[in-house]
Amino acid sequence: MAAATPTPRILLVEDEPAQREVLAYNLEAEGFAVTTAGTGDEALLLVEESAPDVIVLDWMLPGVSGIEICRRLKARSSTSDTPIIMLSARSEETDRVRGLETGADDYVVKPYALSELMARVRTQLRRVRPSSVGSRLQFEDIVLDAETYRVTRAGEPLKLGPTEFRLLSTFMEKPGRVWSREQLLDRVWGRDIYVDTRTVDVHIGRLRKALGTHGGVDPVRTVRGAGYALG
């Protein structure tokens, strides 16, 4: 099965150009799609345009501070679950506690080793996008192995096309979550590719057919006026 999960998207918010360039280069070398911002206001706009999988956020920024950006994003339902890794030269315990209490999912003190930061990014990705780091996902009797690109149901192998594989991995990362057609287009096809929303329905139909190859209840739920969910 030849399929590829969507490239994890990282938003890097750092006002120091040289530091921003180094971090972006290393994140891209790890296989991530990186968008950068030099100010807090720019970061907020970019989050609205394309929801990142992880945000690497510097505390000290011109204009809106990193800690304020963190507070605002965690207060929004659309971004409250987006992992935020706070970067800061503030090493005091009180500063670390403040960052974490504001909603940061991790706190990295400058200077830091790049290998450590990359490991922390992968840790956060594993939490929200397990298929992007080759993890094995399971929902009831359906098992998806993101590393070998194999899917089984009740122990029987299933044949899925690349798009159906990406749809299923998206659903299995967050069972029960309702995904709109637009959200699925963004996650599965990518924002840079124009695809009609009706195409989503076609591929959902193919996914349902594949999942029912050996029988079993259809696990994909249609939520009228909202989209689709697994379970």
C-alpha cells in the first residue's frame, strides 16, 4: 500500500531572524512543513489561515508577547488542543510555572540543544498526530500501522487507496471528533490543492466500502450539516 500521511505542520514564532532561520532549517530537515512568524500579531494571523499541528513559541516578542498569544490560543475552542512549546531565556521556576499555567504544553529554556527541541516537538506530535510519527492506531477491531501502511479489521487485511488511508488515519487519531468537509480537505488533501468538497463524500464512500470488505458495522458516522466522525 503506497500512502503517505500529511506532513506535520509547525508554526515557529521567533523574532530573532538568525535563530528563526536555524530553527526552521532544522525542523524542515526533520521532515516538517514549517511556517514562520516574527511577531505575535503575525503568528495569530497565520494560525487563523492554517491550523498548525504544533506551535513553537518564543516568550519575548515585539507587540503581543508569547505568553499572551499562548493565553489567547488556549482560550479558543478551535486551538485549545494545539500543542504549544514555549521557548524562553527565563529559567526561574516561577517563570516556568507561569508559562505552563498559561497553557503551554512544554517549556524549553534557552540556550537549549537542537536535538532536545526536536525530540520535544516529536513528543507533542505523537500526542496529537500519532500517525505522523509512525505510530500504530487502533479503534475497536480496526488497526492502522502508519509505519508499514497496513490496515486490518478483525485481523483481516484491507485494501485502501492513499486518500482513504489518510482519511482513516485522521479519523483514528481522534475518534468521536466531527470533521467538517473543509477540515478534511485541509488535513488530507492540503490547503494548496483545490478539491471540491463533494470529492470528500466520494472518498468517504470508498473508505466505508473498504472497511466493510469482510463485514462489520460501518464505523464512519455522518453528522448531518456538520461532517463525518469515526464512532
